[in-house]
Amino acid sequence: RLAADLPVPPDLTPADFTDRPYTRIPVERTADTEVIAIGFVGGQTSSVHDHRGSRCVVRVVSGRVLETLFRRLPDGTLEPARSRVL
């Protein structure tokens, strides 16, 4: 719901996304918020990461994204906790 009203930059096209692991295109930044368009070509992934206490809102404009959340085990390793398709 938070991202539903965010505009998609009109000049953003699939040609902006490359075969690198994924493409990050800054859209807007304020003191409290950063909006980034992230483009994945089929099969691309991001590494496991956290947002260091910040919140992340996702809006899929086209296609589908598989999101996998992880939990940290007592020995410090990570294991998948749940996945969902966005």
C-alpha cells in the first residue's frame, strides 16, 4: 500500500536494465526516504542482505519477484525462513 501511489519514472524503460547482477536507478531522495528503481532480468538475484534497521517497501511494476526471507541461527549461519512471489 505504501508504494502503490509512487509514480514510475516515465523515461524508465527495460533498456535501462542490464545483464549485471541487477540495476539500481535512483528516483528520489529526501532526508527520510530513498526511492530506487531496481531492475532484474529473468534469473538475476541479489545477495542476502538486511536493511540495517530501515524499512523496505517493494512495488513490482512488471513481472514477478521471488522474495526469500532468512533467519539467523544460534551459530550465526542463515537459513531460509519463508519465500513469496511478489
